[in-house]
Amino acid sequence: MKRFIAFALFAGLALPAQAAHPEAKVDCKAAGDKYVYDCMIRLSQDGKPLTGVEVTVGADMPTMPMAHSVKPAKAKPGKDPGMYHVRIELEMHGEWALKLQLSGAVRDLIVVKQQFGDEGSGHAGQKMQMK
Amino acid sequence: MDEYTIGVLTNIGLFSFIALSAYLLLLAGELSFGQQAFFGIGAYVGGIGTALLGWPLPLAALAAMAAGAAAQTLVGLPTLRLRGLYFAMATLAAAEMIRIVLELIHFQRVVDGALVGPDGTQGFRGIRWIFEHGIEPAAFLALVWSLLACVVLLLAWIERSRLGAVVRMVGEDPELAAVLGIDVGRLKLGVAAVAGALAALGGVLFAHVNTYVEPRNFDIMLGVHSLAYALIGGLGTVFGPLLGVALDIGALESTRLFHGYRMIVFGGVVALILVWRPRGLLDERAVDWLGRRLWRRTP
């Protein structure tokens, strides 16, 4: 039993860790319909565009992570390396935490907070125009 | 199973811990609006353990549970003297104080070239243990539900023991329990400590599956939902809160056609259930009825 507990406690130490963390920049524009946005995602790792990954984008409102959440949508690769495009439909304006789930060549989860308004998105904390 | 289903099932598992935490206090006769604070403490302590101190997740989870239990005991020492709504208000105030303290914590350092750690209102990024250790979403789901199964079985066993009967007695009639020689204060404090540890366990798992948490994740909305889980599911059995979470998250996911108004629809459904069955769907009568039917069918 003691051996089992010791193994369970320290199992993680023996496994290799990844070196560099992927980074993401997101820019969303209103797509026309209310609360629908077209988002461009720029992924990079070690300063270079990150390619060959599948990107699934979900979103949560920070004050209620599960009540106001968006069903994840798959992003399509854009023209330039490291660029991905996705259309998301939110439930309301305000601050959302976009969750970029990476799979394939790199597996990771990147959280980007954005403030959504009538025109599109900006960094969380930045005031957006809202009707 | 697709990733979306795995995500929903993981959420049901994670929020079951905080639901069980609220349920335990309800059994002991206390209505807490503050369990989200201990969920948050678990998330932060567990995150600091793995992301900043390099601990393995099981060790960080144990530390988080100890911190959750200690914090709820500290909150319980003065507040458990209060009754009913006064206790509920005191737990809400304590939870808000803890959330504001989390907003004041700035403790970051560079790990693998990135700033990691709590950064006040900007939250705590870089809790990447499960990604760094190649744990797939399905494996993490299995871990969450295995831990939940252990907790539920333990609580179900306790409920059938003398201790379980004593906790229910204290919840129903603390004066009578005191007359019978039960140390009501100490028992409630013990229940509170276990409830804090359970909420913290949910929090540490929540932080690791999301890689990012912020103090606003742990505000009153989560507290209200955790209480609603236990009240909707029912106070007759430990499986009640699990049913409550499944109904809550299931209802939220299935009412997406209502868009931003689905919380209003959901609120109405909750109100109707509580008018129809004030002690939840699996209340003591329902559990008794189910038990007798199952017992009769057993040869």
C-alpha cells in the first residue's frame, strides 16, 4: 500500500516535460449577425508560426464558467502559416475567455481573454462599443 | 467519445465535488453560500503546487484539500455559532473576502520562459501539469470520475453508519442531539472541514483541466449553483447532488436554443422543482420508497 501511494504521489516526476509553450493572438470581427464573430488566430511557438495543429475554440464567461459557455468549434487553417480562422457565436457582449484547444503535433490549451462588443473583440479590460 | 462530450462529463464530475460539499453542510443543517471560496482555494493551492513548486498533481491535490479543510474550519469557528440565514450570510461574506484576497495575490515567476502564477485580477495562468505529462482528456475524465466514485462510496458508507445518523440528527434537531450528549459544535466543525476539503479537491482538478483560473471564477454564481445542485438532486442520499449537477449541466447544455436567456429558463425550472419537492428529487421519502422496492425485489 505504501509503495502504491508513493508511486501515485511521484509518478509525474518521471515523465518528460515540454520545453516551449505555444502562444496565441486573437482578433475577432463582428460577422453581421448578433453575437456572431469571425476570429483570426495567430499561433506561434518559440517565435515561429505554429503549423500542423488542430485548433478547437470554445468560450466561457469568467464569472460563470459552465453556465455561459459556447459549444467548441473547429478552426480552419488560414492562408499564412500559423493562422487559423473560426466563426464563434456568443450569448452576449462582454468579457469572454476563449479556450484554444490544440491537438495533433502539439497538445495544449491556451486561454485568451477578450472583450466583445458590436464591432469585434479587444483585449480584456479594453472598452468596446456596445449598443 | 468526442472531446465535447468528454468536456461536459468532466465538468459534471468536477462540479459534483462542490455539490457534495454543499450537501454535507445541508445534512448538518447548515445552508452555505460560500463553498465556491474553498473550491477557489483548492484551485490556487493546487496550481501553485504543480506550476510553481513542481509538485506532482496528487501531492498538490492533498495540499489543496488540507488548505480547503483548514480554511473552512477557520471560517466555521466563528460562523457555525450562527443559525439559518445568518450563517448563510456569514458564509457568503467570508467567500467574498477570500475571493478579494485571491485578487490581491501576486506571486509569479518565470517557468520555461513564461510568467506563471497568480497575478491578482488577471488570474493564474500556466497550470499545465496535465499537458506537460501527456494526460489525454479521456484519461483525465477517468481520473475525475474515479476520485468521485471513491468519495461517493465513502460518503454512502458513512451515511449508513452511526456517524451518518448522528449528522442527520444534528441537522434535523440540534437541541435534541445536544440533550442526547452529542457535541454539536465539534461535529459541525468536522463536517465543515470535510466539506472544505471536498470543494478544494474539485477546485484543484478544475484548475488543471482549464490551465487558467481567476478569482471571478469563484464568485457567488458558483456558490448558488453548488447549493442548487444539492437542493435539486435531493437530500435523501449522497447520489442526490450528483443528479443535481447532471440535471443542471445537462439542462444548460440542452437549452442552448434559448441562447443568453437559458439561465432564466433554467432558473424557472429550478424554482418549479423546489416548489414541487422542497428537499429535492431524491429526498428521504423517495430514497425510502426506492430502497423498499429494491429490497422487495431482492430474493
